[in-house]
Amino acid sequence: MSDTLLKVENLDISYGDGLVAADVSFSLKKGELLAVVGESGCGKTSLLRAVLGLPDSGVMVESGKIEFDGANVLHMARRERSALLGEKVGMIFQDPGAAFNPIRSYKKQFAEMLKSHGRFKGEKSYNEILDCFQRLNLPDSERILKSCPYEMSGGMNQRIAIAAAMLLKPSLLLLDEPTSALDTTTQKTVVEELMRLRALTGITMLMVTHNLGIAAVMADKIGVMYAGRLVEYGAALEVLSHPIHPYTRSLIAAIPTLGCTLPEGIDGQPPLYGAEAVGCSFIERCPYASEKCLEKDCSLTVSVGDHYAACGEGQA
């Protein structure tokens, strides 16, 4: 039996007009964490929405394949795919407030979630919720359960959202910028909770983030996305220590560090429909661009072992 839980092949996605991501391929083994990184506007969240398959997300899969545990989810009926969400695929949103009704108690909302999946067992379920809170180091769990989201900080709501996602014991957890709305101290707490959760359950995670520091701490593999395409892919330590693509190197150079010179920014913005472009979409911002880049093959053709990139220009 294959140990690959999620496999994405040659995925093209849109919102009904131009492509926002093209020819995206990657796989995740059970227990692995893949972080997809890049600037805002590079297609990371759109990719996550395509994998999640929410009917109201607006994302349309134009071509390609998404396999979950050997089954092509794009061939599933709507009801079958909806059943997959929550039970086998959980989601942590960027805005922790998006997961809850702010004026209804967590107790009522957790019960409604479990009832919708046929998992509610009365008082036994409440005990399971409290046990989940305790495993995630949420203090005073009984008081939290009786409270409403508006009474809690963003960091607490995010930690409670993690507990909600885990109650149904999914195999795959999707994370959409799970720490970007939080202050630095709370980010550290949430990252620690996610790492503890992974150690306890062996859950597989697909995370999108613009924070390379968090990706470095959490991820086994990193995929660097630019203008709707994966431009670099490999083991996290290898990608961050020995970046191949000029865009990856520019991203790393833009990270502020204590006691060092000012970071080097990247002029300009990613093109809106760069996934449809012929040639390299990074050409307008790349210090190594030349005429040959206008017709360059943007697939992951440069490789060093299991480390792949779409370009290696300017590499030392």
C-alpha cells in the first residue's frame, strides 16, 4: 500500500478567466509537512482552495489531477467530496475569526460541527473536546468551552480552531497562513502547538505561508511559488541553504536579520496572470534575465539530487 497521502499532478486552476496557477505538481507522504512559500499574489492560497475543493471558493480546476489516499477527488460527487472535508481533510484559516460565529459559545459550535458529521455523543463528546484542549495546552478548558469567540484573543481563537479541526481526526490538515494575523509571541505558541500536534498524531500537513522562518522550523519539504507556478521544490533545509532559482535567492535575501545589513527587497510585483505567460514570469524582476528567458521552459528541469528548480541562472 502506498504511503503517499496527497498527490497533485499538472494542476491548472482559475477563477473562470485567466489561469492563476499552472502545471503544479507535488506529493505528500503520510506524516510529512510541505510548506508552499512565496509573496502575496503568487497563487498559494488559490492552490490550497483547489485542494480543499470548497464549492463556494470560486476556484475552478481546469486540468490536472488531485489524488487523496489513491482516489481522484475531482471525480468524486459533490456529496462524497463534502464528506471528505472535516472527516479526513481539516482546514486552519488565516483569520481565526473565520472559523467561528463570534456570538455563539464554543460548546454549541463544537456540538453542531460533530452533529453535522454524525459524530456527536452527548456528554462523551464534551469530554473529548476538553481532552483535545488539554493535549493542546489550552488553559482552563471548561471555561473556554462555555465562552464565545468574541471573548478570546486572536491567538486563543487560532489555537481553539486547531482543536476544532482535530476533533474529527483528519488525515490531512491544510494551513492557510496560520500565524500571519498574530503577534510574534503568539505565532511562536501556535507553531509549537502545531508541532506538538504533529508529534502526537503523525498528521500530514500542507501549509502556505510567506514566512520562511516558520517554514524552516516546521517543514520537511518546501515548494517556492511564483506567478502561479512552482519554481523550486525540495527538502526544506536544502532549498533554504542552497537555493537554486533567482527568485528563491531574492526571497531569502529579503529576510531581515539581527546585526546585519539591511535586507535586499525585490522591486515590482508578481504578474497577475503570470501562469499563462510564455517564458519566465520572473523576467521583469530578475537581475540575470536575458533574451533566452522570453521562451524559457518554466518546468522544474534543473536538479541537484531531489532538489528541483525551473532556473539556475546566477547561481554561485
